[in-house]
Amino acid sequence: MLLSLACAALPSAQGRPAWLDPFRANAAKIISTATADQFAWDRVAELTDTYGQRISGSDNLGRAIAWAVDTMKADGLENVRTERVMVPKWVRGAESLEITNPPHHIVPLLGLGGSIATPPAGIEAEVLVVANSEELTRRSAEAKGKIVLFNVPYTNYGETVAYRSGGARMAAQHGAVAALVRSVGPVGLRTPHTGGMNYGDDTVAKIPTAAIAVEDALRIQRLTGRGIKVRLRLKMEAHFEPDVESFNVVGEIRGSEKPDEIVLVGCHFDSWDPGTGASDDGVGCIVTWEAARLMKKLNIRPKRTLRVVLFTNEENGLRGGNGYRDQHAAEAANHILALESDSGVFAPSRLAFSGSAAARAMVADIATLLAPLGLQDIGPGGGGADIGPIATLGKVPMMAYSGDDTKYFTIHHTPADTVDRIAPAEVSKAAAAIAAMVYVVADMPQALPK
């Protein structure tokens, strides 16, 4: 059931910062309009149903970019345009994994983005299961000629993802012929998680690498723990093709008094290829885009420019975020705030901020307007991979809208990342909070202090 919030539901000015009084009515209209229906969820569904997975360099991403341009124009956004970026094109190809001994068994897998292929006939070898890099080092003599499986329990994404990104290099240093990783995330429903990896420099041999589901990693661990020598056959066709042209998509509501000062909101428009990229990051694109659409719909034009950017190539290159920084370096210091949504919208959601103490105090004041949404408490840690480059260059305060980590990382980079997992009310709530927050920042007389 969608939230139903009338303007009157916003907190009264009594006991609230007086400087916010001029913004209360518009903030109330933004929140009530955003939460009155499931428009934002329907748009996430349209994007993900129609254009599917959007891996960098794919036809799907190109078609989605064209749709976004046309749709922003139809929404009435201004200065809608694309900004060219060259992106890597990694192609998954056919892939398979099977246990050949003991009894034959097919194992679902997902090659890791950036991996090389196996030989056409595949690689068949005994598996060595390790719990971490320290165990691999202790058992280095056993690793040569083996397929190393990192059965690393998930703690949090920041810690555990190191084995996805660097596991192949770790295993190759000890003579392994391939590397597998237990998927980085909580236990799902036998869902492998893909994601980016890198080989580092050329001092270590490159070996193919893929992720398997938690359940399969645990099964192989149990078998080897009983003294059984498990053999695996891995086949992968993964490869890179030459870089291809892609685009960031930009749309604006131009500022009425200070158009050269920019409040930036955005997300990444590309996704990994197994699912349809609904939570990572289709929903982030729509809820940030909604800030501009809602202002246009309500005929609200803030003093500063609100700029929406759908960044390309976050997942396997960050070319979009870096490209935006390079193309807008001259105006980096004119960015007043940068907000990104790239962690889903699953309840309980939250807003986070990174910046000066003075800026945090003002943002905390503005957040009192979000009390009807339950988002009046602003935590630490605002930022994002795509807004990071321009924010670092311009010393720009950053915010992030994030959903519940456990729910998000259970489906992260899996075939299960579809719009069906997301409740419409959660999308509307995110859109309302982001739009109300950036409206005030864009319209208040003084710029957010750096």
C-alpha cells in the first residue's frame, strides 16, 4: 500500500528551524505528489522490462540511453543531452561448471567481469577449498595445477568483495589453473553473484575466474572435508572486445537566479548482465530523475540548477563518472551538492551525508521536513562511485540514499535483481525524500557550505 501524505502531514514550523519556513509548502507538495501513486515504480518496471540487462557496450544499454533521452524530453526537462564516453566491452559468452567426480553434477556459475576464457575444451582439475588468503598461503604447495575455491563467509560487501576482485590473482600466484569464489552476499536461493575482477599487472599469469552460489561452495567444502577429491570442469568463453562508444545522459531544471551553481543527482545506468538491473541500479536512476520530473510537474523552479546524470559504465570501469569529471572540470567548484542512489531502496532506508560540520547542520535541519517519511535522521557516509570524481575535484559535499544492505546484497549482481523484488511504496518514498532534500538545497539563499 502506497504512502498517503497530504501537505498538512508535514511538521509545523513550531519547534523547527525558522529558516525552512519558505520551503515547507513546496516540500510538502513534492512529498505528497511523489507518494500519491506508484509512478516511479512503474517507470523502473518500464526500463527494466523493456531494456533488460544493460552491460556496458551492449545494444540494450544503447537502446535504454535513447529511451532515457526521449523520456526526459517528454518530462519537460531542459538541456537534455548525451555526453560521449568510451567504455570497455566485456562479453560473457557461453560458460559452464560441473562436478565430474564424485557423481556428475551441474553447478550454476557466473563468470566474473573481466575474466579471460578457458581453453575451448575447458579446464578439468581437482579443487582446493580455502577459507581465506592466509589458508591459501599455508597450503601453497597444494594449489599448483588445482582450481582454487575461495569459500569465504560473507561479512560485509566491503570486506568480502576483495576475494571477487582479487581472487584470481591470489590463486595464480600459487600456481592454480582457475579460481572460483563463493558469491559475495548473504545466502539466497542458490543464486551466483557476478561482478568485476582485475588481474593487476602482468607479473602473474591470468587465469579464468567465476562465482558459484553459497550452497555449492558449502557442498564442495563438505565433500573435501570428508577426504573426497572433487574434480571440476570449467568452461568459459569470456573475452574483451575493443572499447565502444557510450554516453552519460544529462537533463536539468535550470536555476532561476543562480543557474551556474549545480545540485547534482544521479546513479549508474549500466548493469551486470544476469538480471535486469532493477535494484542495481535502475531504481537509483528513477528515484533521482524523479527529483527533476516532480519539480517540473509542480512548476517549481529552484534558484540553482538541478542536474540529473545517468552515468554509464560504473560496473566495470567507472568511465562515466570519470568522464563527467573530465568534461565538467571547469565547473567542478560550482557543484553545491552531489547525491547518488546506488544501494537499492529496501526498507529500512536511510540518507547519509559527507561534508563539513556547517553543511551537515544545514542538511540536518532540512531533514526535519522528511519526518513524515521517517527519514529525518541523517547518517554518515554519503557518497558514491559516480559522483565521487567530480566531488573530489570540486570539494563538493555528498549524500547517498541507501536501502537495507542485507536485502540488497542478497540479489546483488544476480538473475534475481528484478523489479518484482521492490515494493512500489519504497520507490515512492525514496523519490519523495531525494526530491524534497535537493529542492531545498537548490533553492535556499545561501549555498551549502563546503
